[in-house]
Amino acid sequence: MNVKKIPDIIIGRLPVYLRALQRMADNGAKTTSSQELGEHVGISAAQIRKDISQFGEFGKQGTGYSIQFLIDKLREILKVDRVWDVVLIGAGDLGHALANYNGFQNRGFRVVAIFDNDKNKVGQKIGEFTVEDTDTMLERIKSMGVKIAMTTVPASAAQEVADKLVQAGVRAILNYAPVSLNVPENVKVQYTDPSTNLQRMTYYL
Amino acid sequence: MNVKKIPDIIIGRLPVYLRALQRMADNGAKTTSSQELGEHVGISAAQIRKDISQFGEFGKQGTGYSIQFLIDKLREILKVDRVWDVVLIGAGDLGHALANYNGFQNRGFRVVAIFDNDKNKVGQKIGEFTVEDTDTMLERIKSMGVKIAMTTVPASAAQEVADKLVQAGVRAILNYAPVSLNVPENVKVQYTDPSTNLQRMTYYL
DNA sequence: TAGATTGTTAATCGATTAACAATC
DNA sequence: TAGATTGTTAATCGATTAACAATC
């Protein structure tokens, strides 16, 4: 009864709200309204109130939402009120960028290992990490108990890597390769590929 | 009459179809069905037929769709039957990755210039490019007539950069910074930020 | 108290799915 | 001809918006 199923589309908007709220907090703001938050993220005030109210009554009539309180609640809902270990597969340019990315801090994530199948890259240092061989990936991920992976491998290798990740117990994959992945129902995949994103805009030009 | 407005959500799926079709073509396939394509991209056959039929009758009863014909049509619809010049703002790790990305080839895009405001980076070589100063960005983009930009600048600089891009005539921005941008109605923005993408999955873990 | 803004309900709008005649 | 699969219509399902009582 408690667990009415929340639509994916609402879950997908929460990180955007969270990001905007954290920005407001950084700027020293203490409270906000659905109206103001909506202007920041380009979503109607009604929708923001509806989305948030799925999870509880977090606002106050007349005054709106306490920014810090709402941040805490959203982090809890999204389960980013902790730090998730993430593995990175593919030590190319994009792999380097993600390994060095400092935007994971305070957002709930940290990279813990990087793998590549290129023997020339294995052993190489990337920041504080040493690139590991994909041959050892399955066991390493299992033993670390990592549930989240980011893949920056070529399209031709992506499905094979995904299969291995799933086998190792990974349940969420952020896939930078330009292919749709075939995974079991209980594994989530997010796709992000520059060409596809650009192609979503050219129609309107 | 001719121009019934096509929903954004349909336009957003077309690049995914296109990507899958190009992959099938690479594998030597000649025809496909809404059923088969749907299995590849995780979308129902009915929806694929409905989406495609918005633009014409591209299939044949009994045999399905000619892959090459459908590719050509989708490229035309999405306006990627040409090569778009794209500028890149921000010459950090991610900027490097995008500058060297070879997935733009045959997808309708090519990077033509890279800008950064860090005087230490200006003049530096990235592949075949020389990093240019953002001070000269506005004039350069205007004179080149570039309509598409990718931004990999820090969140704090993103809005300012976006304003300049819009002023220079850019109409589509692929924004890697973790902030929502404020732009005029006739400018399209696509967001892609690793933390936000990861946060869309942790809820389900 | 007066003004502001929430949470929620009902109304609207839009997207997805099911089904099937048409036809290759 | 028999089988397959499209394009499209109608039915269903889900998401968004408008409106407002409740209340800070």
C-alpha cells in the first residue's frame, strides 16, 4: 500500500530538481517555491508540486520549500545520500575524462577502478588509478560488490562488456557507446552518446 | 496542412532507430520489420510503425522496410543527410575526448573549432585543432556561420558561454555542464551530465 | 488579517497499445 | 494462394495542467 509505483518519468526529473536546489543552496538561498524552481529547470510549477508530493508533504503553504530539507529528502529518495562505488570500462579519452571528473563528489558517486582490454593501456596510471585488465574484471567487480558501471568502449565491444558486467552483479550501466544494450529486466541502462544527442536537435534547425 | 506538428518525443526516438538501422546495414542486412527493429531498441512494434508513418509510407506489407531506404529517409527527416559544423567550448579532458571522437563521422557532424578561456590552453594543439581564445569566439562563430555547439565548461561558466553562443547565432547546444541553461525559445538544448544520469538509476537499486 | 503557496482533485491533453483491413 | 507485415483507427492508458480549498 505504501509502495505505489512511481513513474520512471518522475524519477528522471528528480535529479534535475536536486541539481537546481543544490545550486540555489550554493548561492546562499534558504527557501524556494514550485514557481521559482520551475523557472530554473523549465518545468511547470504544478508539475513540480505534483512530482514532489508523490513522496510526502515537504512544503509549507505560504512559504514554499526549505531548500536544504528538500535536498535531503531528494537525496534520500534517489538513494544518493550515500556514496556508490562505480567502475569504468574503457580507458580512452572519454574514460580519462570520467576518471578525472570532479562532478561526482557530493553527488553520490566515486570511481573505484578502471578496466581496458588493450594490453598497452593495462598498468598505465590515470590520476590515482592503475588501468586493470578486463580479463580480471568479472572477479574484481564481484569481490568489490560494485553495482554501477560506466562503459566507454567501442560500439562493437559494448554488448560483450555489458554481459560480463551483468554477470559480475552490476545493476546499473551508464553506456557511452552508440548501441542499445540487451540486459535483463532488473538491470537499468542509461544511454548517452554525443551523435544521438546532436541528432535530436538538427530536426529543429 | 502538410506540416502537422510532430511531437518532440517522436523526434527523440528517430536517432535511436537510425543508429540501430545503420548497425544492421553494417552487418549486411537488407530489410527489417517493425518487430525486429523494436526488439533491437526496446520499443514496441506498434510504436515504431506509428512513429515512422508520421513521415510517409516507407514500408511494404508482407516484407517490412528496406533498411537502406529507411536510413536515407530518417537522415533526411533529421537533417543529417549533410555535415554540420560544430564548435566545442572547453578544452579539458572531456573537450579532448569530444575533439578526438570518431563517432561523429557518418553521423552528420564534424568539429571545426575549439575554444577555452584559459590562456594556458589557448594555442595548444588538440589533434588537428589549435585551441582558440573564447574572447574571439563570438566573431569566429558568426563568421563561420556555425549553428551547433557543445559545451564542456564548468557549471559556473555555462550560462555565460551559452549567452555568447546564442548571440553568435548558435541554435543548438549540447551541454555537458551540470546546469539548466536559460536560452530563447528558438534555441534547442540537450543536457548530458554523468552524475544526473547515474542518479536516474540509483533509485532502482 | 491578508497574501502566498502548498497538496490534491478533476479536467484536459497526449502518448501508447491493440486490432485489423489492406496488400505485398 | 497463404503468410507476413504494414499503416491506421479506435480504445486504453498515463501524464500534464488548471483550479482551488487548506493553511502557513
